[in-house]
Amino acid sequence: MNTIKLLLAVLCLSGISNSATAQNLTAKQVQEKSIEATRVKGSEALSTLIIISKKGQERVRKMSMVTKLYDNGETEKKLAKFTEPADVNGTGFLSFDYNAKPDDKWIYMPALRKTRRIISSENAKSFMGSEFSYADMSQPTVEDYNYKLLTDETVSGEACYTIEIIPKDDDIANENGFSKKVSYISKKDFVLRKAFYYNLSGEKEKELTVKSIIEVDKANHKYKMKEMKMVNLLNGRQSISKIDQIQYSPNVSDEYFTTRFLEK
């Protein structure tokens, strides 16, 4: 009986300890866990990008995408190739998303028949005419920002950490196009559910809503955002990014993640 009581006490204390650890995460640790939650070893997907004007007119673009982790998960490589409509067919985007240093990004435009590197000062520019920027196409470098926990909130029934994210200097703010970001990250799976972006003048400019997520790697509980909507609160435009099909592919070919393949 004493042994059982002791075992129960140990289990109880363990549960309390784990709970306290979960509740005492710093804002930076929550951000790191959020990035890790969407780092899938490898994936292949078909996606749709819908660009909606202030008047409600839609432009629909289809693309195929592959991703793969390198350097023990410290680098995520991503290739996106547009297939529809005809005017963007063959356009490609390649990124090397590093955890601890600035990313490498390239875009291939068939009309020019050349690949162009996207420099850091272009990160805030629109991705393919959408309300998403080049910076939104990869995860941020954690050390470039200061973090602060705000009051927890519930988003679409999901209990979330609320984090204020501020660039450490003006160069980082200018490169990424925002002076502040407020993120709402699920306490259950650490996947982002909503975010507000404030422009360089301090105005609330954009709202990102994650409509749904999908667990791509069930064994390791890794997720992708299945549907996201970015609304520009100042000009009324919005863009929707949707994953139509996706499969877990940790052995996806390395050949995809080269500028040579980008130009095919």
C-alpha cells in the first residue's frame, strides 16, 4: 500500500511539474516551439493561391510544392512551381529557410529565362501579387526579434499564447515590412492560429487567420497550415493560400532544391 501511495505521489508531482513547465514557457520558447511544430522532414503538395481585390475580383493560381529538412532540422528547403494559369506557368520560387541566419531565396521568371536572387531588402515585397510577402514564405530568424507574452486569448475555440514580436532594429523591421507582430499560438499543438502585423508607421495593417491545419507527420506530431487568409486592413485586399493535397515524403529528391531544377 505504501509503495502504491508513493508511486501515485511521484506521478502527481510529475504531472504538476510538467504542467508548470508548460505554463512557464517564455515568449521566445513558445515561438521556437511554434516553428518546430511545422518543420516536417519532407512533404509534397498541390496548393492554390487566391488573390482577391478590394472589389471582390479573384485571380486563382495553382502550384506544386516540395519541402525537406536538412542540417538536423536547422534548415528547411522549399520549392514552389506555378502551373496555372498560363501567364504564370513555369514561374518558380526556391528558398533555404535557416534557423539561425538570413534565408536564401530565388525566383525564376520564364519570360526572362533567368533566376534572380531575392535580396533581404525585398523580403517585404508582395509574393506573386498577393497580400503575402516573401518574408511570409519562410519562418523568421528567432534571434532577430524581441518577444513578450501578452494576455492569453482564445481563437476559434483554441486556447492560445499571445506573443508580441518586435524587430530588434530598424534594418530588420524594414526588411520584413513590419514594426510589430502579435501572434496567437495554440497551447495544444503550438501551431499559429492568428496574427496581426503593424506597418512601419505603427498602424495595424494586416490580419492573418489560419482557417485549418493538417497533421502531416502523425508519428512526430508535425503540422502544416492547410488554409490561411491574409487580409490587408488598410486597402481591403485579401489572399487565401490553400493546400489541396499533401503527403509526407521524408525521402523527397535533393535534386528539387537547386536553381537548375528551378529553371526546368
